[in-house]
Amino acid sequence: MSAIGTMLVIGVMVIMDFDIVGRVIFNSPLKGVPEIVAVSIAVIVFLQFPATLRAGRVISVDGFLEWLGRDYVRLQMLLLALFHATGAFMFFILFKAMIPIVEKMYSYGDYYGVAQIFTIPKGPIHSIVLVGCFIMMIQYLILTFEFLIACWRGQALLTVGNPADRILS
């Protein structure tokens, strides 16, 4: 998913470059570039977010956890498991809320853009967000269990203080 998201970033950059060249040289921009870029941002986020979470690169305020981990590794791992379980629950709620939205998008044939100029169907876009939510929920659950196992063993699963050491895979 992350590789697809990266390819999409490259694709968006190429489309934007062609749009700029079309505007400057030919005085004729590409149609639909704003819609493509706007939709691509959401798709890229939900394609790359699970790998970002797995790598431990999601933004967090971990000063308290770092301090706690110096003397109470089990408690630190338990809190991290709780935080990740909460994340799994939040993405479960988002996933469940997205299902009827995706169904409506496909049944009504809803789209982004302006008719007769440029349109993008909403169904596939929202489906990617739905799949991204599901994968995020699974990734949060995996990390929850990894932190619970680390808590049980009394081992630190990661070094919280140095971001370069946060890769879990």
C-alpha cells in the first residue's frame, strides 16, 4: 500500500508539472488537476498511514512515556498497548461509519468535479479510504498485542526517545 501511495505521489507531481507547462507555454491548463490533487491527498494518506504506524513514525508526545520507561518498563508497555488499542477502536468506528457512505457512493454514482468538464467517481476513492481504515485497525491491533507481550516479558519494545530507533519491523 505504501508503494502504491508513493507511486501516486509521483503521478500527482507529474500531472502538476504538465499542468504548469500547459498553463505557461500553451496557455491551456489540464482539466481536472485540482480535483485529482485533492482526491489524491486523501488516498495517499490512507495508503501510507499503516506503514507509517508500523515504522513508529506517527507523531506523538512521548516525553511522559520516555520518563516512565526508565523505571517502569512494564507500565510503559501497558500504556502503549492501551494507546494502540484506542487507536484500533477509533479506526474501527471510522471503518464502520464509512461502510454506508461507500455503499451510497456506488449506488448513486456520486462524483467529484464539474459535469461535462472533468469528473472522478467517489466510490473507488472512498473504497480506498475504507480499506485504509481497516488496515490501520489491524495494524493498531498487531501493535497492541506486541506491546502486551513486551509488557508481559518486561522488555521495552522500542526506544521512545530517539526517532531513528523507532522502527519496529
